[in-house]
Amino acid sequence: MKREFLREMDSELGPPPPVESMSLEQLKAAASYGDPAAFAALDQRMQEDPTIWREGGNPTRQLLAKLLDALESENVIHYQLTLRFVDELGSQLASPEASALERILGERVLLAYVNLHLVHAKQLSLDEPQLTDPNPVELLEQLHRRLDSAYHNLDTALKALRELRS
């Protein structure tokens, strides 16, 4: 399937540029479609610049991106403001000089914080048709349980980070 896609792209756009002149995004795309030369070049770039894999391979950052995408903000400026706020909060929770455990706990607090706001946003976005479903009480109870769980997760993460720091 990927090879067929690449052949189609070649016939429409011509051959891809040499891997040496590809941008990082182009390398990622070509490597994800199975281009061995692009994969080798991407691996070389990651060895030369570890920030590529530290940021791109960070599961917390990937999950945060999914959580922020789930907020479904159609306002690009609001999304960017939220992203910057979350980045700053993350750096305040655990500096790069912090121990690995403190950074992990800081990330856990950050994820719990963003998730709590996501649950709140979902609860606030309920519209009239959802509340007139055959069983709106079940829907509201489910959201209430999710909200309780989100508060519990944030509280647990904050306690663990506070204990580590004391």
C-alpha cells in the first residue's frame, strides 16, 4: 500500500528530493512511508540533534498534544495560548535540572491538570439534544465520575510531587 502511494506520488510530483536536502518534516514523512534512505538520514539527524527525539519521542508531549486536540478549539490563537501556558506550567513544575523522578511526577501533574480541564470542557459542552437522550441521567453520572476521577488523579499527582520535594 505504501509503495503504491509512493509510486503515485512519484508519477504526479516527480522523484522526491535527495534525503540530504529534505527538511525534518519531509524526512519523517518519507521514513514513515518506508523509504530506507530517509529513515537512515532521520536516524543520523536524531543522533546529531537529540532534541528531535527528546521532544518528538516524549510520550507525555504526545499525550498532551492529544489532550489539547481533544479540546477541539477551532480558534488557532486560543490553541496556541493554551499550548504556551501548558509549556510554561510544565517547566515550572520540573526544571530540566530536576531529577528524572521529579520530571516524571511534574509531567504527571501536568497531564492530570490538562485532563481535568478537558473533562470540565466536555461537561460544559453538553447541548440540549444530549440531555434529551433516552437516559440523560446516565450521561451526567458518567461525566460526574470522570470529573471525580480527574480531580483524584490531579490530587494524587500533586501529593506525590510534594512528598518528593519535602
